[in-house]
Amino acid sequence: METRTKHTYHTSIYQFVRDIWVVCPNCSEQAFVRTGNFEQLKYDIEGVRVVCPQCGYNKNLPKVSRRNPHLTFGAPIDPFFKLPVWLQIACCDNLLWAYNPEHLEFLRQHVEAKLRERNVPEYQGRSIGARLPRWMTSAKNREEVLKCVEKLKG
Ligand SMILES: [Zn+2]
């Protein structure tokens, strides 16, 4: 169990951007940004598209150069088209959001782990654990955050 918890601290946010649930720009229903083999900005980014199963809207992203990617991470929008993420909810005077259910489940596990462990080491870099907003992991908010996660999961 401890191994698993430690592992999650090193999880890169990029692993959650393969399929992103977004609000369709055409019909405001749930759409998906599919990123295919997107991996850590190692290569120029191609083949990213947004598709909406409800209205059929779909659009390809023009090729993105890794040198000048103009991608936005860490905001409640998909990094490519900047569409609002589908999974978002007001929580503790903030916004709780996730790219997809896997990301949401990761957040839940992380906050739960914080509830159990008092001395969680801080890690540097792009570890998603280190990048969780402080309000989400602060002791007074954790219970409420978990409730919000459950609401989002529906
Ligand atoms: Zn649509």
C-alpha cells in the first residue's frame, strides 16, 4: 500500500491528458479531446482532435511544435483547444476539476493519502502530487474535497 502511495506522487500530469473530457464548443454537451500518442512533449504534437459524440462536432488540432507548444497545463481547460473541462465543481471556495475520471480518481487517492499520513515528503518538478493546489490538501478542506470528488463522479 505504501509503495502504491509513493508511486502516485511521481505520477506525471501528462499521463492524464490522453483523453480529456471537455464541454463541446458546439452543443455544450460532453465531448472528448483525444490526444493519441501524446507523450511529454518529446515530439511535435500531431493527431490531437476534439470529437463530440452528441452532435458530431470534430476538429483536428494543427500540428504543434514542441519548441513553441502554446499548451496550457494546470488550468481547468484542455491544454490544446483550451476548452473547459467537463469535470468541474465548486468546492471549498475554489474549483475542483479533472481531465477525466482517472485523473479525478488520482486526486481522490492523493487527498485520502494525505488524510492518513502526516509526514508526506514534498517532491520537486512535475510530479502531480507536488502540484496539487494547497487548498486541496490542507487539513481543513480534505473531507470536503473528498465529498466534492464523489459528487463529480456522480
Ligand atoms: Zn457537441
